[in-house]
Amino acid sequence: MSTYAPTLRSLFLAVFAASIAMPLSAQPGGDRATSIKPGESCPPGTTEIRPRSCLGPQEAAPSILDYRPHSTLVAPEHLVKKARFPAIDFHGHPFEMLGSVESLARMGAELDALNVRMIIVANNVSGDALKKMVATIKASPAMKDRVRVLTGIDFQNVGPGWAARAVAQLEADVAAGAVGIGEIGKGFGQTIRKADGSRLALDDPELDPIWQAAARLKLPVFIHTGDPQEFYQPVNYSNERWLELELFPGRRVSPDRHPNFEELMKERDNLFRRNPKTTFVAAHMGWHANDLGRLGKMMDEMPNLYVDVGAVLYDIGRQPRAAHDFFVKHQDRILFGKDSYQPEEYPYYWRVFETNDDYFDYYRHYHAFWKLYGIGLPDEVLKKVYYGNALRITPRLPQTGW
Ligand SMILES: [Zn+2]
């Protein structure tokens, strides 16, 4: 070895020194790159290509609507058309399928192809509308044991005399065939007013008689509170739901509106706590599927709390390990529910719950700019989530044949 041959270390130091001294124009992107200071973000239209060096594409960037890259990942793919075990859709809104015996039969065929054996109509119907719906279902040879209906509560004008009227209506609806209460909509807590004009809080003590009646009659209370937390945030380019909030501006909740997200959630949790004998099913995993630690604490603290998984698959499927563990730990408290009735969307749920597939498309891009992963639930957990938990907390459902 000659003595003046550079050692590896000195060679590395020389290259390193040269790279520090290299002017911006010699770096990738050349003159078009822009440098920023530590802590700054890149200017609009550029992205950070090296530490503190930002570059924009040569051609105009496509809109986020038009950028649809095809994944080149080659990985095992298990499409699941039918649920592995019969399912109860606890969060059903099959509005247009309920009108006649013929449309019910059509829905039956669609549900058979998915292995959804039963659907719970969460359309908040009461009184004569409920009686009419139950009569149509009873007249359907195909579906009379496969569709059940929740009753709604009219929260308008809560004040003197309201509770007695509401409980009487609830009892009448149960006699007419209702199996639970719901879906209590998001207007409750946000926009509904009391008789005296004040906002009706979720935990208003004047409502306690109705929750107590639900416990006495063994009716689960299916309740949707508020909106995803991003809907309460400024609609800017770091908002995860920017596209949805621009497509549907009516979904924005003004950031200074009261109650805000946290205030609503506090009232809701207080409602669950002050009525421990009443079974509550929080729709959409209570909007905490993006924070399973928080939801897990609630589940530990409130044994009367259950959740459905409707329309939050994008959060479940982006954290497969945490979601798997959450579902296993709380397997007795999670119910399958789909929300919007779109038969072609159910198989995405089956795939997330039943497989360990990696990195696959979700059905609704405006919900999520990311891919989903399977959480590979064991059969015993699937059975509970698909039907067992719904049957247990809703004793008025047909209980045989499962
Ligand atoms: Zn719903």
C-alpha cells in the first residue's frame, strides 16, 4: 500500500466537505431549488427534496383530484365478497329499499351476496311511520325476520311534560315492534333547542326518564354525536379532510361555534356516565377511531358503552396493528354497522377485518388520502363483531339460527 493513498475516512471527509460547500445550483434541482431556514415550510407548489431545499415540478402539478398513482406493490390479495360469518348491519339506512315487498326482496338478494343476514333500520322513525314500516317488513316473506327497526325520539321542545310524552311514545313504538332507539342524529347537542329557547345539552337531566325507560325496556340507544374533529378545524391545506369539506361545505363546523368538538364529547361522556344502566352504542366509534387510546379509556371507564364501525374504516385500516389489538381487547363491545347503504362497499369492511392484506384502496377517496391494511381478526372476534354483540345487547332481535 502506498503511503499517500487516501484512507476511506479522509475520502469521506473530503466528499462531505465538498457537499457542504456545494452551491445550491449544483444540488438536485439546480437553480430552481429554493432554500428555507430550519423550521420553515416549503413555499406553495414546492416540496422538500433535501434538508431545507425545496423544489417544484417542471410541469404544472395536477390537482389532488387528478393525481391517481397506480401502486406497483405486488402483494397477496384476498378479496372478500361475503363476510365469513353472517352479519348484522346495526347501522342501516336502506331508505329506498323499505318501501315495498318487492324492494325488500331485492335488498334481501343484495344482502345474501354479502352474507349480511339482518339489517337494523336506524332511520329515527316513530308513531305511524314506524307502524307502516313494520307492516311492510312483516308482509315480506323473504325479509320478515331479517329487517328490524329502531325508534326515534323527538327532542324538540324539551320542557315541562316532555319526558312523560316521550316515554309514552317510546312504549307505543316498542309495542309496534321497535327493537332499540336511534339513530339519534347529530342535531342533538348541536342545534336542537329546548322549549325555553336554550340549546338542549346531551346530558340535560330532563332527559333522564327516557334513558331510564330505555334501560327498563332493554333497548340499546344508538347515538351519533357531532362530526369528525377535522370538521371543526380551519379548512386549510393541513386539514386531513380538506377535500371533503370543499366538496360538501355544509359539513364544516365553524371553529368558534359552541359547543365545539371537545365540549360536545364531554357532554356525551357525561350522558353515558350518568346513565350507567342504559346501553349506548356510539356511532362511528364515537369519532375516536383516530385515537384508539382515548376510546379505549372510555371503554374501560364506561361498561355501558358500545361502538359501531360505520364509515370510519379509513381510520381502522390505516393502523392495522393497533386496530387489531383494540378489536381483540374490546371484542365484546364493537358492532358491525355500515351506515350509507351501498352494497358494493361492504366487501371493503370484510377485507379489512378478515385479511392481513397490505396497502389496498379504500372506496371513498375524499375520506382518506391513504391505503388500507387488513387487521386479520380471529374468528371468535369476527363472530362477536358481526352478530354476537348486536344480538346480546338487543334482546328483541330474532335470536335463533345464528
Ligand atoms: Zn347513520
